Amino acid sequence: MLKKALAIILLAVSALTASAEFRWGPQVGYNYSDFYWKQDLVSSKGTSGFQAGLVGEVMIPGIGFGIDFGLLYNMHGGKVDFGERPVWSTDGYGNESVWLHQLSVPLHLRFKYTRFGGLERTIAPFAYAGPEFNFTLGHGGNAPLEYPAGSVGVQVGLGAELFQRLQVSLSYTWGLTYEIRTIKLDNFSARSQHWGVNVAWFF
């Protein structure tokens, strides 16, 4: 009985995968990010950045579910006032800009509502959520920090598809692991959280 159930599930998955619709295209976006520290020792302010790259979408016709993924260059950061504490101000650090250059690989579960009686060919709302894997390519700014090789976050978003080609979305990303850590205080680290506005064109 169990073997029959597994066989039916495998056949159903194979059939859905075979009929899935794959698209890809370029995406550009604006982000506003800030650092959230493990302890309240310094203050930070948000700053603007951007991202650009390629995204793909695999949707299963009829049910509205699918996945999306991407390969994106992401620049984001914040302003950190190290001058508030003598441990850094005595070394000449003040209110410093901190930038990260990362290769971001998002992977989302996506739902697109397409039951508008034909209107979905003009506009179709969608939502997505899933992890984002970030690999640090470089960093900028004059700051007493060290940087890990990468980080992991969770991203959620809402948007709309226009004319079955153009997708515009608003996203929010929670950092789950730290992106920066001070050199003098080994356990003093910060995660990044940011808003994003993204525009993609699918072929």
C-alpha cells in the first residue's frame, strides 16, 4: 500500500514538473538596510544600496504555486557610530560607513493568483517567501570590523506581474546570521535587515 502511494506521488510530481513553466530575466532593485547589533553598545543608521542580476521562475499551471531563484550582486550597508565608545574612538574611529558587496542567491516558494477571468493577463498579484544565501565578495568603509565568508537570511515579498512580463515587488529581509563583527570585541556582531524594491522583466 505504501509503495503504491509513493508511486502515485512520484507520478504526480513528475507530471507537474513536466508541465511547469520556466521563465527567466534580469532584475534590478533598490534596498534600504541597517545593522542590528547583538548588544546595545553603538548606534547605527540605515543607508541606501542596490542589487542587480538574473532571476528565474518555475510555475505549475493551474494551481498558482511555484518557486523562484536568482543570482544577484547585492550592495548594502549602514552607518555605525564607533566614536561613541572609547574602545574605538581612541583609535580614531568615528561615525563610519560600512558597505558589503555580496553575491546573493535567493530561493523562494511563490504563489501567483491568476483566476481573474482574463484580467491576469494584465495584472496578477503574487507573494513569495524563502531563504537567501549571501556570499561576501568584498567590503568598503573605514571600520574596525571583520567579515564572515557569507550569511543567511529569510526574505518575504509582495508584488504584481504586469502584462505577463514585468514584475514589481516589495521585499523585506531578516538576517539570521551575523554579517559584521568587531575585531576588538570578538562576540560583538550585527545582522542586517533591509527593505527592497525590485523590478524584473521575464522573457
